[in-house]
Amino acid sequence: MTDFLLSIGYESWILHALIWGPLVAMIHVLASPEDRAKHIAFRWSLALLAVSLGLWWAFDPGSGGFTMTSSRPWISAWGVDYALGVDGISLFMILLTTFTTPIAILGSFEYIGKREKAFYALMLLLEMGVVGVFAATDVFLFYVFFELTLVPMYFIVGIWGGERRVYAAVKFFLYTALGSLLMLVAILYLYFQAGASSFSIAALLDAPLTLQEQLWLFAAFAIAFAIKVPVFPLHTWLPDAHVEAPTPGSVVLAAVLLKMGTYGFLRFLLPLFPEAAQHPTVVTVMMVLGVVGIIYAAWVAAVQPDAKKLVAYTSVAHMGFVVIGIFALTVNGIQGGLVVMISHGISTGALFLLLGMMYERRHTRLIEDFGGIGRVAPLFATAFVITALASIGLPGTSGFVGEFLALLGTFETHPTVAILASTGVIFAAYYMLPMVQRVLFNKLDKEENRSFADLSRREIWILAPLLALMIWIGTNPSPFLERMGPSVERVIERVQLSSQEARLEGIELPGPAAEPNPTPARTGGQ
Amino acid sequence: MTLFEPLTSMLQSGEAHFEPFLPGLILLLPLLGFVLNGFLALRSAAGSSRALREGGEWDPFKTEPRPATHTLPSLIGPGVMLGAFVLALINFFGAMGADLHDPVIRSYWSWIATDTLQIDAAIQLDPLSLVMMLVITGVGLLIHVFSVGYMRDDPGYPRYFAYLNLFVFFMLALVMGANYPVMFVGWEGVGLCSYLLIGFWFSDREKSDAGKKAFIVNRIGDFGFLLAMFYLFTAFGTLDFQPIMEGAPDQLTYGSGLVTTIALLFLLGAAGKSAQIPLYVWLPDAMAGPTPVSALIHAATMVTAGVYLVARSSVLFALSPVAQATVAGVGVVTALFAATIALKQYDIKKVLAYSTVSQLGYMFLGVGVGAYAAGVFHLVTHAFFKALLFLGSGAVIHSMHHALHHTHKDWDAQDMRNMGGLRRFMPITWATMWIATLAIAGVWPFAGFFSKDEIIWAAGAWAGAESNPYGGLYTVYWVLALTAALLTAFYMTRMMVMTFHGQNRTGESEAEHLHEAPRVMTVPLMILAVLSVFGGWINVPEDLSASFFGLFGALPMSEWLHHWLEPVIHSAAEIQTEHMGEISHHAPFGGGEVMWAAVSTVLALAVVLVSSRALGGRSVKVAVEDGEPTAGLGRILYNKWYVDELYDRIIVQPVLGLSRWCWRFVDSVLIDGTVNFVANFTRLTGWLSSLFQTGQVNLYAFVLALGALLVLGAAVF
């Protein structure tokens, strides 16, 4: 397989294809008749998935750096490059994106009833933006894609959403835009501080920064990403967005959009500001927020009457495991965090699809409106139970591998945090099982539920790959772990090495901080 | 020397190399059964759901012959178990006479591997896992066969066997895993199957509640298991059994905080799975499941996983005398506490449930005082007689259910007050259950006598060990254990008398329909009865074997299990002896093992005889007339010491209340309120400043002047 891919020059074009492919698809969709839109969009997304799967074989973890890189000047006056690359961290995020998109599109066939062309065009635009975020190796380019994802999501929630869709869409947009503005300021400061002729990550890594500068810039980046994750207490936009978003919106939001936040932690926060990322106060704050997120969100989830809101809160809890895993700065912690990201994308995505199917049948999301569904829809119930178990991390499913590694890695450096976070496994059962019971079990006592149809063939096709992946990653995660390993080690090395250097040179970084290159800084500030 | 010498010599371990025979297949067969039965279950469920949607109820038994979905599982379910049992036997006999000091490990694939962590999907065959495999597949096979009769008329027949097969798969993974994480897969997997089977009749709210409770309470234990693994990993850099057990004596200090923490965390996990104080509350509720499930999962196998965990980690426990004393204390207090509740229960399965909790307490006492072989021994004999008791009660309930169903009487088919005199209708069930009762009561020569006696004796003997720092505590354990043994004899006799003796209270027209269970159910009962009689002979204690109790040396396998397990437990025993000295050969108040064995068996038999006479003459009111006990200790015991209510008050309700507060106040008011306030504030200021954008030049000029004045003023003053 690898040889074949090499022979067709796969490495040189794949990333470009995955970014521009969705755009071509989008134009195709827009140019097609309304009733054909969904089929065209689905086929395109499936083709893109098929093409992207080659990454699995073509990717060589090597020493953990970027591979398949390509770069050409974009805005040469500012040193902005159109630079792409992939490493063990972004590889799975890209695959998760190309995997989720066709599933989400197939999951919207029944749900989306109006302005289909526009909807599917936006879904494809979203795919382009997200792949761009994960493939960009130029910080400016990253920022452009990061912002680009906002737009389609805003419209998806705002047009095809539920009753309070406008409130939710505006909240989502303003909240995230606020964060990214902070990041933009920080990026520009960094650029000028580095004496920069380029926005590439590698160039910015060399920016000489004092500890204080690092802390400020760290804060700006961290807030932007923490909103995206979302980290407690910046999470309240998420339940609103999820509840109002149409099913495919929720799926993409949970599966990949949230991951842009934790991906940002790994790609930018840790390598760019290693001193700050290891600063005891910073680490404590992040750890505490992670743990609070795990426990608090689980508690809040447990008492939600709305099933979709419940699952939305569980996202906050799951991402808490990622946050503590990353800031534990151990191989196991970060790898675990990455597996949680993948696993959460699959299992929560599947949960949102299942809830969407419930909504399509009964036009309600309230848990109390169901009951005894297991009797009328056995296939649906089976899929629901397996997904719920993967979500609460039953061993043998993907959820366990991620949480186990993340907690183990956290324990290595922060035992107390890991102990507190481990209570999350109890609370996960506490929020998930009552919902499973009240939806699937108990008496079939509502007449409307008697006609609850079991999974259709299309729905089986949507769920089957997700369920298979949950079990596959749960029983054999090694192929995943070995691909991400070197890149994760590289991040840790970078962080620890720089702090060693700093220690050797007497904590105070030899920063030309007092007299930075003042000229570009002033002009750039405008 | 004896009649059985050829047998005895065969059972000794030798020098040969042990080559396991298809060990992976033992695991795979039940999994295959799950897949096939699961497929049938989905097929049949599709039929039932179609009928429901069309407004009717579905009856798979309307058509003759029965649909394949309801006949094939009778072959597949027990069939895969038979295969697994035969394979386990082959491996067991293959292992006999071989050198087992190092476990045989088969690694299939690298499961979780990072730079610093290596966990293989690996299984391990050693004396302990082989014994457990035999119990699981053997008793499991009998229970599968019994289920064919018991569940015959249940619409969910294929689903039942799917879950049951899946359970066996996970249970085997639990005992065969070569490292803690693989064991944990089995550990939570059996919990899942327990959840699914307790709530098997999920339309019933109470039953699905019970399943949920079991899962959540077990997860509290699993939390301990997880943390123990983390501590072990930081100490050893691996989670494989072998290097940990070999390295522990050197790497961990005897009695250190670390090893005590690890052991106590494992105890938390074990207490969850094995229903010990304070986490036992789920097991009595778990009786909501079909009765064969209670026999297999909640008596014979899954609930003993905690005992297995302690035995498997024996070295770690031996290194921590505090943890040992805690394990033993938890065990013996649970044994006594659960026995008191069993005294006053009327539901036949509830009696057996509390009895199981109590007997598991004995096993904990055994492994807690360092008598690992005795603990495992009681695990094995208990699997025989308790499975028998549960299956017997299943036969009783089955019969009662049919009788009540015939006349549409809405009485409780499980309440012993509605039974009485069933001996006449169900002689085989009656006889086999009496054998089990004598076994659990500890009457010689039944199986429970040997195993329970050895545990109680070990507690007493360790109490008198030369330098046991907790000698006094162990003496208390010994006394409590003896007391609980007497209670056991009493409540079991009470159960038997209320169920089988005296006048029948079911009702005249109902009694006509009471009948003995079919052959497919009674044969497993009889086989288990044989095992309940002779099962104890696999480990006749050394001190007893030459006495009357060992038929003056004629019983063949003196201390066999002890010797068999020696490779697994010898290093723990060495550590314990090194630090606590040699065990005493006298009980705390004098007397040797033979004397105390005589005392306890005579007392147990006396309790059985006296109480059966006393209770036999008493007239019992049926449940509807009797009602609940209203006063005194009886009421407290009937209500299980109000522990469920206590937990509800101090744990469940506060957590729920806190959750609601977090949602309604912290999330909605505090956090989201702030967010919305910022948004609204921004909008407000925008609106306010827009008021000044009137377009009138004189207003602008005025504001400009005002501003200038203010600036000037600031500059002057």
C-alpha cells in the first residue's frame, strides 16, 4: 500500500486535495439542483474520506516532525506562507474530520428539510476549514482557517437550528470570535518579537521571550483555545449551541470543532511558551479547571431533562480528561488525551446521531418522553447501549484506552489531580446509565413510542462504522499510539529542553525584551 | 498407602513442562456463543418489535415448532460451555504433574503500548487461574443447562443466552488475564453483563433500577482498582502480574504507606465486586435478575472476583499487615452483619443473597489472614453449594410461579410464607437443597465443613502467631466468625423449613399445580449435590486428615489445593511468616484444630436440628396476612438495618442536590448570567452612546466644550 501511494506521489498532493477538494465539492453542490445536493455532497465527502485514508499508510511517524510538508509564499510582504504538513498529532485529527463529515452528511438526509443546497455547501466549507486548521504549519494560515470554521457553523446553527437558534448562534460566534481576537493579537506580538520574516511555527519557536511575556501570550492563546475546548467556566456556549444545532451540526461540533481547542494546546501553547506551560501557577490553574470540568460537568449532565443537553455537558467532562492529560506533560498523558479526543469524537458523535434519530421520530429531546424504546427498536437500543458504554469508558472500548492513559499519565506527575479526576469514572456511570434506563428501559407506557421505528438501512450504515471504530480502538489502539508517539515525545522534549536551557542560563531568558525590534512592533500594531 | 493412592500421586506437581492446549479457544468459545446468540436475539427482537408497533403483544411460542431463534440457543449456549469446560479440563490435567512455578503466558497482541508503558493482550495459566477456569466453565455449564429449562418460556430466550455467554467470556478474561489491565477488562465486563442480566426484564422499573445500582456501586470499586493500578505502575513501570509479584518483596518496604495504599485500593475494588461492606448494597437488589443468573453471577463466579483479586495480589497484601487486617476485618464483619439480615428475610432469594454476602465475607477473612488457599477453597466449595441453593430456589420459584399463574393469584412467588410443605411436590429439589444447606452450615463431611473450618481456624491460628502485631484483633475475628457460623446454620434451616416443611400454604387449588422441575433442571441439581458432598475432600486440612474428620487418613487429597496453589502463594506466605512468626497450633482459648472442628460441627448440627424442630412446629401466616414486622429487632433486621435509607440520605440525595444546585445556580445564574450580563452591558453602552449620535452640531459642540473644560480643570487642579 505504502509503495503504491509513493508511486502516485500521494504525499505531495494529499493535503492540498483535502483542503481544496471540499471547496470544489461545495461549488459542485451549489451548481446542482436542490434535490440532488445531498447526494452530491455525500459522494464528494465519501471520496475525500477514501482519498484521505491513504494517510494511514503513507504517514511515516519518523522522528515526530512534520511530514508531507509543502510551502509557497502567500502574502510575501508579511512573510505569510501557504504551508502545510502533518505529524502524528494532526494526522488523526484530519482523519477524524474526513471520517465524520460523510457520516454527518448522511445523518442529515432526513433532518434537513429546507435550503438543502446551502446547508450541504456549508458542511463542505466547514470540512475545508477544519482540515486547514489541522494541516496548517503557518500560524497565520492556521488563524485564517480557525476563523473560517466559525462562519459555516454560525449559519448551520442559526438557520437550521431549533427554536432559540439565533441566540445560540450569536453566543457561539461572539464567544469564539472574542477568543480568537485575543489570539490574533498574541500571534502578531509573537511575530514581531521573533524578528520575524515568517509566520511558520518553526520560525516563531525561536522568538526570544521573557517569562512574563510568555505568560501573557500564553494567556491570550489559552483563552482562545479554552473557549473552543471548552474548559470550565468558559463552557456555557456549548450546551446552547448543541441543543439548538441540527444533528449534523452537533456531530461535527462535538467530533472535530472542539478538538481544535485541545489541538491548539498541543500545537501552540506547549511548544511556543514552554516556560509558561510549566509555570507552577499555570499548571495548577489548568489542572484545577480540568478536574472541575470533569466532575462539575458530570454532575450538571446528570440532572438534565434534555438528552441533548446532557450529552453536551458530557463533552465538557470528556475534554477535561484531555486537558489534564496534556498539562501533565507525560507521554502517556498526552497520548491518552489524543485518544480521548478521537474516542470522544466517535462516541459523542454517535450519541448525537442517535439523539437526532430520536428527535426525528418523536420531535422531542426530553428524556421523560421516552421509555421502553428497547422493546420496539432493538437495533437502535443495541447501538445506543454500546455507544453509551464507549462514552463512559468501559474497557474494551475506545473510551477506556484514552481515559486510562490520560489518567495514568497525569498520575505520574500530578497524583492528586489524577485521583480526583478518576472519580469521573463513577460520575460517568451516574449521568449515563439513568438516561439509558429512562430512554430504552422501563415500561413502554407512552402510546406515541409504540410506533418508534427501528434503525433504517441508512441509519445502520451511519452507525456501523462508528461502532466498529469504538471496538477497534478499544481492543487494538497500538496502530494509533505508535503513529502519534514520536510527535508527542517531540512536544515534550521541546518543552523540557527549553526549560533546561533556561535553567542553565539562570532562569532569566536572555531576552532582548527590553529593547525588542521596535520598528515592526509599532507598525504591526496598527 | 490408601485406597486413593494412584489418584493422589497423579495430582502431585512434578517437573515436566506444561504445554497448554488451545487456551485462547477457551475464551473464544463463549465469545462465539455470544455472537451467535446475539444475532438470534436481534432477529427475534425484530419480530417482537414489529408486533408491538402493530399494537399487539408478541408470543414466539404460538407457532409449533418453536422458531429457530428460540431453539438454537439451547444448543449454542450450553454447547460452547461444554467445549470450554472440556478444554479447561484438558489443560488442567495437562498441568498436573508439570512444573508450574512460573506461569505459562500467552501473549496475543500488544494492546496499549507507549514509550513507557507496555500492556499486552495476554493470558496466563497457573494453578490459580486453572482452578478458577474449572469452576467457571464447570459450574457455568451446569447453570447453562439448568437455564434451558428455567428460561424456556421467556420471549427473551436468545438474548438471555447471549448475555450469559458474554458473561462467561469476561469472567474467563478476568481470571486468565496476565496483567491488571486485562483483568480489569474482565472485571468491568462482568459488571456490564451483571447489569444487563439483573435488568434482563427491563420493562420493569424496579429491575432496571437494580441493574443500574449494581453498575454504579461497582464503579465506586473500580475507581479503587484504577488508582491501585496507577500506584503500581509508578512503582514498577509495568502492570504484569509476574514481575510485580516477583519484584514486590524487594521494591516495596514491608508495611510502607505505598503498599498499604495499593492494597487498600484493591480492597475497595474487591469490596465493590464481591459485595462487602460498605459496597454490598447492590447484591441483594441484584436478585431482580433471573434466578440462574443469581446462581452463576451473584453466587458462584463474579462475586468471587474480589477474593481472586486478593489471592492474585497476595504478595502485596502480605507486605501490608494493616491492609491484611482490614481485609479480614471487612470480611468477618460483613459475614456477621449479612447473616443477621438473613435471619429475618422472607423472600427466598433475599435469604440466599445475604447468605452469599456473608459467605463472601468468610472468603475475605480467609485471604485477609493470609490463608489464601483456604479462601480459594471456600470460593470453590461455595460455588458448588450456593449455585445449588440458588438453582434449587429457582426450581421452587419456577414451580410456585406456574401454580400461582394457573389460578391468577397475585401472590409473591418468592415469599417463603406462601410456600411450606413443598417437599411433597419437589422431592429432588428438597433433598439436594438440604445437602447444600448442611454444606453451608458446616456440617461434616459436607464440603462447606472443610473450607469454612479452615478459614476460621486460620484466623485463630494467626491470632496466636508469635509476633502478629494484631493478634488481639484476630482473636476477635475468630470469635465473630464462629458466631456467624451459628447464625448461618440457623437462617438456612429456617429457609428450608419455611419452604419445604410443615403445611403447604400456597392454596388448595394452586397446590395441585406444584410440581417437580423437569429433568434438565434436576440433573444439574444432583450433580451439584454430589459436588457439595465431596468437594471438600480436595483440601482436607493437614491437622484433620489423620483424625476422625479425615477418616483417619483415608481421605485422598489432604491439603491438595494448598499444595496446588503453592506456586502462586508461597512468597506471600514466606513474607507473612518472616514478619509474624510461625502460626500457632492452638486456638486463642486453647484447643487444637481437631477439637474446634468437632465443636463447630456439633454446634452447627445442633442448631440445624433444634431450630428445625422448633420452627417446624410453628404456624406461619401467608404474606398477605402477615405484613411487615412492626417492632423491635425484627423490624430493623427485616429492613436490613436501614442501610439503603442511610446511603440515600447521606450520599445519593446530597449528590443529586448538589448536581441540581450546580446546574440551576452555578451554571445558569452565576456563569451564564455573567456571560449574558457582559453581552447585555455591551449592548446597553452601545445604545447609550448611540443617544449622543443625534446629528445636531450644537450638541457635539457642547460636549466638546465640556470635555475641554474638564481637561483644563484637571490640568489646573
